[in-house]
Amino acid sequence: MIGTIVNTCTIVVGTLIGVALHKGIKEKYKNVLYDALGLACFAIGLNAVVTNLPKSQYPVLFIAAMAIGSVVGVALDIDGRFHRLVERRSKGGSQSRLADGLATATLVYCIGPLSMLGPVVSALQGDHTFLFTNATLDLVTATIFGSTYGVGMLLAAPVLFLWQGMFYGVAMLSSTAVSEALMAELLIVGGLLITGSGLSLLRVKDCHVLNMLPALLVPPIWFLIMSFI
């Protein structure tokens, strides 16, 4: 898991560098960083959707996933619980922004071809190229997030480690469990979530993306059911 460890460390380092720069950045520059992050997230998410839709074996699965996942997320009040947790652990008047930043950063770090395929390739072939490349990209992204939202963004690092560790472990147990078809469906749903985060950062529409996170569970459950049919 050397690739995942390196990737996690780059997020920590990038965040700390951003925090060091944070104090010297004026408010007007912080605001433009929010807009830049919003546009970047919107583009990254939309690209993931457009790229993987042609690969989908079940073209309407992502619609069902978003609908089911959103209903479950609202019922569990994931967004509200997460914001309240951050508010209890944070001080000052920027709790809401930190919560939104953590939600967005976690999605950007975790939902992407390199972050999801990397651990699988690392486990099956011992090739860490994807993860090292992803680490380089995350170093830059973490610096921006750290300079924009502060030291609380370090909490995204262990989430990435557990996320990639899950793919690594599943691939080690079964080389066929994480198929290309399943990966495509996960990237479509994940891309929509990142796009929603971009819209929230741009203050176009607060999509409460955290409430939609259960949508990521629908494709694996569907593929599991189909494997028994």
C-alpha cells in the first residue's frame, strides 16, 4: 500500500503548506479561490460523467442510484449531522465553510479514475504509477484547499486512506470484484456528486451533496444482485 500511503502524505503536506499561506491571503483572494475551486470541481465532475456514460452497461442505473441515495441520505440527515459535528469541533464563524470544504475535498480526492483504479492496479500488479500521479495532483489541490479552508482540511487525509485501502483490500481478495463496468458506474455517480459540489461552491445551488453519498452504494449492490441472477 505504499502508493496509498504516499498519496495520503501528500494531502497532509499540501494542506499544511496551504495553511501556512492562508494567513497571508486577503479575503478578496480567498473568495476568488472559492470560485476557482467551484469551477474546477464542476469541470472534473462533468468530465467524469461524460467520459464514463458511454461505458455504462445500465444507462439508467446512475439515475436510480441518485434518487435512492438522495432519499436515504435525507432520511439519515447526513449533511445536517456532518455540519453539526464540524461545528462542535470547530471554533469561530467559519464552521459551515469548513464543512463544505471537507465534503468537497473528500469527493475530489476519492472520486476519480486514478484514486479508484490506482489501488486496484497496485494490489494486482504492484504498479504504483497511478497513485504516485494522483499524489502529485492531490498535493497541488490540497495546498489550495488548505489555503482556502484552513487546517481542518487534514481530516480528509484519513478518509482517502480508508477509501483507497478498501479498493486495495477488495482487489487483493478478488481480482474480479472491482470490474471495469462497476468502476464506470461509480465514476458516473461520483462525477455527479463532484459537479454538485462545484455548484455549491459557486453559490449557484446548494445541492447538499453529503445527503447524496449513499448513491455510491447502489451500483455495487446492483452488481452483486446481478451476479446471482
